Amino acid sequence: MFGFASSLCQSFQTLRRGSAKAAMLGFVILSAGTLRASAAGNEQIQPADQSILIEEQSSTAIAFADGVNGSFVEEIDAESSASAGGGEERSWFLVRDRLTVGAEYLLLRPTFSNATAVYQSTISGGSALANTALNYDFGYASGVRGFIGYRLTEDWMLRFGYLTIDASSPTVVGVCNAPLSSGNGTAFFGPYNTSAAVAGQSIRATAGAQLDVYDLEIAGRICPDRCGPANGGSRWEGATAVGLRFADVGVSTNVFNDQSALGQQNTIFLTTTRTFSGIGPRLALQGRRYLGADARWSVFGSGAAALLVGGVQNVDARSNTQDGLTNLQTQNAGGNLVIPNFDITVGATWQMGQRTSFSAGWMLMYWGQLGYSETIPTAVAGVGPDRVPLTSSSLSYDGAFFRLTHNF
């Protein structure tokens, strides 16, 4: 099973870099444009947000006619009446307008559950050593997400979605003011034997996180009778989606350590890269509540879970330059990994018109075991613990999303 998943991941991974991202988002938008002409003469009322669930939640009922949701049943009745000579013929809109596209702007903040960049060790007045973790603290970064859906029936859709976001942390800086052996001083210790333990020595560390996610799924609305209050149904509506998720996740760190002292050059540059590519099943559920007399507004909450099987790779490089001579050390380790992934979303939707809706809200994504995690030594001249272990670290994203959805 691991070999099969790894083969799939390798073939999918070629999509993640460079022009592939632009081509993917371009495909979502341009595909809609090529089909728009075929529906140019069809001005019937459409469901303006059929995205449904999590990344593409916002499933609304049939859109508006004179400020009220149109009814699928009324469409069928109108077509039957027309065929019997009872009025102007109106075809079922799904025959002509099957395409839904959407685009999102994301403002998300990555977080490692164990985000220690370096340890600050302090002695004051000869007291016991105090170790304080200085963490990577990411800010909010911009990302994008797009999807394209093809409606199979009134309430069910085949959908493909793509998300990408790349974030970097501010630099964590530690500068030693005095050696710990003096009884009054502050030193800093990083991974792979990097340290600033002599006055004037320093450590600077940054981290990055990159995420590319591809979803292929079947999504649909679930209603006890009819969907949407204007169709005679409940103001509550459910939705579900089931499919496959492929994820390409990368976490990296860069540590620059200046250990120069007494006129001798001694610098260390350390890079660590952790990548994961995996694929697995995904299930999502959503609940929605319509508001107002014409149900143009609604609020929703979504939850999804996926279990991805794939390969993980850790590549570390340590370059040590002393008086013009450089020594490079590398290590490479990898294997198979099973990653749990969870998504939570809450938000609101405004039905702007017949075919268009706008949604906004808050979202959280969790990726188990994919965060940065190292073991940092903090012992100098027998002072302090030998090692400070870091446990397995997870990666999560939280923040806002803003989505525009349109039917063609």
C-alpha cells in the first residue's frame, strides 16, 4: 500500500512547482470562460453558490426570482406545462448550466505545535541556569484557492479544488552578552551543535512552511424534504463530500551561527528541509442555516477529516567555515508516514445575485507530525541539562478566507 501511495505521490508532485500553480488556477477560471458562451442565452435563475463544504463550502439553494429562491419543482412544472402548450418553454437549468467556479483569498498563519528555534540560557548572580525557548512566530501570509465543479444532478456535483500558500517566519535572533561561566550571562543554543556562548557570538534562525493541496470529490446537499426555505423546505440544510486529497507539504529552517572569537572566523550555516507527499480518502460534512425573509443570507459550519499515506524526507546540511576553510556535512533520512488531517470552517454567505455569491469566515487546518522538530543541546562546561528534547510536532494553519462563487 505504501509503495502504491508513494508512486501516486511522485506523479502528483510534479504539479506543485512554478508554472504548474498558475496553470492550475488558470484552468479553473479559463475553463469556465470556454463554456460561458453555450449558456449565454439561458437567463433562468441559478443556484449562485454550489460549492458546498470546507474549502468550497457555501452551498445555497436555488437562487432568486424576484427576491425569492426559485424552485426546482417549479422548473420541472414549467417545462411540463410548456410541452403541453401551457406556456413558454423553460428547460431544466442543469441541462444548460452545469458549471460552478470559485476563487478564494486566504489570510492564514502557520503554527508548529513545538516551534522552538533556539534556547536562551541565563545565569544571574551565580544562580541556577534558566532555559527559555525562543519560538518561530509566523505572521499571517496570503494564499489562494480555486475550484471548478460540474453538477451531475440538482444537488450533486463533481468538484476539483486546489490550494497553495507559502509562509516565512520573522528571524529569531540571539546575541551572547557574557559567557555562562562568568556567573552572569546569557547564551543561546540551537540545533546541531550551534551556539552563541561567548560574548559577541550570535544565532539567527528563520523557518518556512509551504502547502499545496489538491482535492477531487463528489459533493452534495442533504435535505429532509426540499432544499431551501423558498422551496418549501427547512431553513436548515446539510451537505457532504467524499473523495481523495493529495497534499504536498514542506517545512524548512535556516540557522546562521557566528561563533567567531578572538579574531578567528568560525561560522556555521545550517539548513533543514522536511517534505511530505501523500494521498488518501477525505470526508466532509456541513450544516447551514438560512436567514431573512428571502434567505439571501446564511451561516454555516463545516468539518472534514482525511488520512494521507505517503513518503516523508528529511534533508539536513551543516556548513562550517573556519578561517577560510569550509567543512560540509549532510544527512538524509526518509520513509513512509500516515498523516491525519482535519479542517474546520465557520462563516457566512451573501447571495449577491442570480448566479453569484460571496462568503467569508474563519478556518483551521491541522496536519499531524509535519511540523519542525529537532533536539537542541544546552550543556556548556557541565552547566545545564545535556539535551532538551523536542517531541513530535504538528503543523496547523488558521485565519480568514474570502470566497467568490459563480455559476455558468
